[in-house]
Amino acid sequence: MASVPEFTEKSPPANEELFGHPKGLYICFTTEMWERFSFYGMKYLLLMYLTKYHLFSDGAGLEVLGAYAGLVYSLPVIGGMLADRYLGMRKAVIFGGILLCMGHFLMAVEGHQAIQYAAGTELISDITLNDGTTLVAGTVLTKTIQIRDLAALNIFYLALALIVVGVGFLKPNISTIVGQLYNKDDVRRDSGFTIFYMGINIGAFAATIICVYLGETFGWGYGFGAAGVGMLFGLFTFLKGQKHLKGLAEPGDPQLLKEKVLGPINKEQLIYLIALLSLGLIWLVIQHETVVFAAQQVVLVVAGIGLIGYAAFKGTREEMHQMSVLMVLIASTIVFWALFEQAAGSMTLFADRVIDRNILNIEIAAGQFGSLNAGFIMLLALPFAALWVWLDKFKLNPNIPVKFGLGIIQAGLGFGVLVLGSHFPDEAGKMSLWWLVLAYLLHTTGELCLSPVGLSAVTKLAIHKVVGLSMGVWFLATALSETLAMRLGQLAAIDSSSETMTIAQTTATYIQLFEFLMWTGIICGIFIIIISPILTRGMHGVR
């Protein structure tokens, strides 16, 4: 673990503060805001881009999104470990930021739009298929075929690989820097993190409005390019503001990084080199979602069993119980996030095809509905935090397992709202956008019941020596749920070559999925609440 400089044990001088907090907080705030701007701006464009521009089927597009999102939430575990042991947070953030800028700007390379020829078409000129086969003019097609720009797609996969590795280095370490700015007993610590997380949501909110609008209206490259510009602003801010970090993000042992390991290559250079070489592997597996999904399950099961085993052999009886409860809670989050993360998948496709997106004669792009989550968090995060404090005064504050159960139930009810709304279509057969707004509201209130509480629970229930690994397992579970979410979304996949489905048939396809997700959330949430007394006893007083 990196050593902490002596001056972290006292408050910084007044001239090093801004609005009562260290200036470094605002550097981290701005960097993370722009990083999240780039990330969410790209994420909510991704599926629309693949299905509309490159003419991927729903299923194929969801596979790419699932593999990408799953890897994005897996690699920060490695990036955090490398920063702790070797690089320090500052170097990791800068390297990650550079990779992110490269990745986002490569995303702007569109190439040629895919062309589809329907079955029964008589060709008027020769065409060359992606496998090199040439079909001569006059050929009558017996099946629907598509011709894609494979060179542009290979650049696209490289861009995703750069973003995945870049997030792995940047995401865990920018948060760690915020924690380093305050000593453990600093009463401003919680409010500092509140300000920091507000930056995350401002970035996400703005991105899903601006980048999606640009991409859907002027061209995909404009949307992806705007995300890249946002990341460039974030990197520039961090580079200019390094002096305000006061050495807190430096390597614990700078000399260790200078040790030669391969001829003239030292350890620091080797880390960067391996990261760059890993791009080839990420480029490959991001095209094979089954590999990502299988690896996630194996690593998560091994890590979970390992932590329980460690608690059984190295911890006390109470610690073993607490670790077991933590693993149950983490397992339940997979259900919640698998429902919640339909937002960038099936819910975006649903919004594009079924929802009447016009309001006051302005058409809202399907991906822009993703901004609702960040918007609702900004409105409701502080009231929810105050609610728990108020309920605690009357001894009515739900315990951690009950909050988890309530969060999962609300995720299910969000889909219940869409099921209900399907019974009230307009004359064109489309649903009012307000049903989707209400669904996002319920998903957000569910998130506020589960996510902040869950992160806190990890630090309280895990054995101190393995709290970092336990947090890694939490994020690995989130990564698995990302991939699982897209697999669930495939249950409502619609063949992009089919032009005969009516709006009613399309709605029915999605509602069948949403009914399944509704009951999954409600039943799992109720189950967690039912067993909450057992889990509470196993927590041995942790609240």
C-alpha cells in the first residue's frame, strides 16, 4: 500500500481550499465529470449506432454492448491494484485518460454505412460480400444479405478496447485520490464525496442529452467525437491541476518503478507496455461475449468462495458470518443491476420503436431518456440521505438487507409500469413517454436504496485485511450483471431484416420481457426481505 505523506493528517492551509474543501477535490470533480460525460455519451449511442448504421441485429448489438460493459466494470479491479502497488493514482489516471481520449476519437471513425439487400432482390450491378464472394448483376437473392465496412468495425473494436483499458486505469483511482485529500476523522469527508459524485451525475446527465442528440441528428461521428472532446477536457483539467493534489497521488515507492526488468525497460514502462499489448486481447474478446460471460462467472465464484474460506480459517466466527452475509447481498445486486442496466439496452430500443417521443413538437432521441437516471439522482440523493436519518430518529430506518430488498422490488416495479402503460396506447399504437419516465424514476429510487448502502456495507462487513478484495468482488458482480442484462435483453431481440412487424407486435415482444423482469425483481426483493432477519443476525450489530 502506498505510504501517505505526513501532511494528510492535518487540514490544508486556507489558501489551498475552495468553498471549505481542498482545491484538489474540484480537480477530481471536473476530471470525473468529463470522464463520465465521455463514457455515458458513448454508451447510450452504442446500441443505436450498431443497429441503425452497421445493421447489426438486436441480439448481435446487445452482445457487443454486454461484452464491452462487462469488461469496463471488471478491469478497474486490476487498475486499482496496479496503482496501489506500483504507479500511484496520478500516473494511472493520466495514462487511463490518454487511452480514453484515443478510444473516444477513434469511435468517431464511422466508415461506410452497411447496405442490406432483401430476399427476392434482383441485383442491377455486381456486389462483393464481406467474405469476398462476388454476386453478378442479374442475380436474384434467395435470402437477405448485408454488406458492412469491416475495416471501420475493426477500428470500432479497437476504440472499445482502448476505452475499456483506459477506464480500468482511471475510474478506481480518481475516487481514491478524493479519499486521500481528507484524513480519516475529517468531518468534511462525506460532503466531499457527495460533491464528487454530483460531478459523476452532471457528466452523465449532460452526455446523454448532448452526445446522443448530436449522434442521432447530425451523424454518429459527431456524437462520439463530442464524447472524445469531453474526455480531452477532463485530461487537460487533471494535468493542469496536479499541483493541488499535493503529492497525495504519487507512487509509494518511486524507485521501484525505475528498476530494470527487461533490458532497458523498467517496471513502469513494462506496465504501460503490457496494458498496450492487452488491447489485442480485449479487441478479440469484446467480439466474443460468451468468453467474457464465462470468465466473469468463474472469477466471481472463485473470489467469493475464497473470501468466505479466508473468513472461516483466518477470521472469527462473527467475521465468517458477516462475510457470508456480504456474499449473499452481493449476489442479490446481480439481480438488481441486471434489471437496472436494461436502460442502455432493451429500454433504449423500446423507446426508439414503441414510445411516442414527441413533447411540445420536439422529438426526443431514444438514448436521451438515459439522462433521467442521473437527473433523478441529482434531485433525490440528498432527500433520500435525509430520509434515512429522519427514520432513524423514530427507529424506523430499514436495515441493510431490507433496503436491498426494497431496491430490487422497485427495479421490478419499474418494468411493471411499462407493462401497465402498454394497455393504454395512442391512436398510432405507441405509448406515452411518461410511462418510461416513471419507470426510470422507480429504477432510480431503487438504486438509491441499494447502491450507496451496498458500498458502505462492503466496508463494514468485510474483514479489514481483505476489504479491498471484497470491494473488487462487488464490482465484479456489477460487471457480471452488465453482461447478464444484455443477455436478458436478447429475449426481446427483433430481427432487423424484418419490416413486417406492427407496433402492436413490437410492443408485445418487449412487454413479454418486461413482465418477466417485473416478476423477477418483485420475487427476489421479497425473498431478501423475508430472510432479512437471518441476515441481520449474521451481521452481528453492523447497521
